Amino acid sequence: MNTDRTLYQSIARPALLTGFLLLIPLLAMQFTDEVTWTLTDFLVAGTLLLGTGLTYKRVTRKSGNITYRVAVGIALFTGLFLVWSNLAVGLIGSENNPFNLWYFGVPAVGITGALIGRFRPYAMAGALFATALAQALLTVVALIAGMQQSAGSSVIEIMGINGFFILMFLASALLFRYAAKNPAAE
């Protein structure tokens, strides 16, 4: 019985927050033609938001270390934002540019590293440094491949958006490293 209650509590908050966040585009659609979501958009967004919330709860459930919890939050938010923006508008040119498919590999690097390291702080730091490196390598490849000319994105746009993600992944990695050195930090 206690297990059922704990399971309910761990799912309830992320589910309620997901529902609340999905109300925003639903309400916006009632007042403007600028927001036009389909059922598929709502399902994908709901899956991404709920999955991210549940992952945060699962990974941080036993950690009292606030630095670790913040690092997990930054990593998950950045991964969510990377996938969401890539699906919505694409990072290079439009969402239809085939090069954008490579960006789904960036969070896969972090997820793989986190699973291999069993979510321990030092391993998470390494996983997020590797994730930032993967993002940086894609930036270099995009610029070498001339994506700024063929896809309609400028060098500044490509470096700016990728730089944002690189910095966020690095910030998370540094916080994980700090959490590993200071396990009792509350």
C-alpha cells in the first residue's frame, strides 16, 4: 500500500505540471492563429515533458545533495530544450534539414554516459562533458560542411545556438563535479 502511494506521489507532480504546461498552447490556440498545434504536437510535447519530469524525480529521489539535483535539472532541461527546438524549428536551417537529425545523438551521449556511470556524480560530470563535446563537434562539422550557406543559417546563428547548449551542458558537468567533491553539500 505504501509503495502505491509513493508511486502515485512521484508521478502526480510531473503529470500535473505537464498538464498545466500543455494548457498554455491549448489556450493560446483559442485566441490567435499563430499557435496551431495538432494532436501529434500535444502527444509529443506531453511525452517529452512528462518523461523529463519523471526522469528528474527518479534520478534525484535518493539525493539530498542540492548541487547534484540542480545539475540534473540543468542537464534534463537542456536536453529537453535541445530536442524540442530541433523538432519545432531545427537548429540548422529549418526542421526539415537532414543535418538536424544528428542533434538527437547529443542527448543520447549524455543518456548513455549516465546509464554506464549509474548516475554517480563523477560519472555524470564525464557524461555531460562528453555531451558538450558532442554538441561542439556538431557545430564544427556544420560550419565545415558549409551549413551556413546551404541551410540559410548564419555562422553567428549556428555558433550562438550551439554555444548556448554547450555552455549549459558544461555548467551541468561542473556542478556534477562539484557535487562529487562535496557529497554532503545541502
